[in-house]
Amino acid sequence: MSQWFLDKELKALNGWQLTAFSVAVTERMFPNFALFSNLLEFGDRDQVRSILDGIWNKLGNSGAKMNFEVQQANIEANMPDLDQFDMYGASPALDAMVALYSTVNCLLEPNSNEAANVGNLALESVATFIEVTADSDMSDEQLLRHISQHDMMLQEEGFQEELIRRISALKNPSSVFIDELKLLAANDGVSNIGVSE
């Protein structure tokens, strides 16, 4: 799935649809942050979980209220500083928080660029994981081919395409649809790079 394809598909979506796409992609990245948070006792995993749930609740019109402008500062406080953490796990954890920040931006002011940012962050997260775990003897060309054909990359691309297909088929979200989308995104607690907390 190319960047161009993603941008084009997302431009056709409206406000709630862009937020639904963004929160679903972020949901799938959440275990990357949660595991890092648990292992290094960094940040506030429960706070991040409640912000994610707040976005789902808003989409499903559950009546729950959350001040999302205030939550942006909370998300920033949960972003690991890569200069401070000299380990791979900090990178997907940061990607998940940046994706959540963009998702909240999308909720406050729908923007297909923010949604595309979330989708691309998830794809980059997967690409980096594949690169880090790949055979170091590969040439650049072999590595690019390895990344593009890797099961994890194909799964993430397929997941994003499936999201767009489901979301674009609906004019207005029902709470049942949002619950189904959340279940799909949660992926039994396994993230886009195959970790669970």
C-alpha cells in the first residue's frame, strides 16, 4: 500500500471516519507503549489507556465526557525521549504516543493529513521492527524487499485497507459498529509488531 494510496483514500473520508481510522490504528499500536511502560516503569499506562477509551467512547456516543485539549499535554508527558532511552523498545512506544496525539488532533479538528500521519507511523513502526530483526548481511535492496514482503508489513497494510473499507461504507457510526472496530483493532492484545503487554 503506497503513501499515495493511503492519502487518496483518507481524503475521501469525513470527520468521524478520519478519527475512527486513526484511533483504530493507534489502538493496534498501544501494546508497544504499554509493554515499554510496564518494563521500564515509564509514564502512565492507565492514563494513556483511558485517553484511548475516551476517543472510542466519543465516537460511540456513550455520553462520557473528556477534555481532549487537556489530554494532549498528558500524551506529551508519556512520550519517551529517545536520547534518554538507548534501547529499541522506546521507538515503537514513542510512535504509539505520537499516533495518539495525532488522533486527538483529528478528533478536535478533522484532517486527512493527521490520519495519514497515524497510518504512516504504524507502517514505519513495522518497517523499523523488521529492519532491526533482519539479517545484517542483507544489501539495502534485499532489505527493502524483505520489509515490503514481510508478513507483519502485509498484515498492517491489510488492516489499514480493511479499516478504510469498513469505515467508508458508513455515513454515521453506530455504537455497535464502533465496538466491532475496537475489537478488530485490539487484535486480542497483540500489536502491529507482534508484542503484547
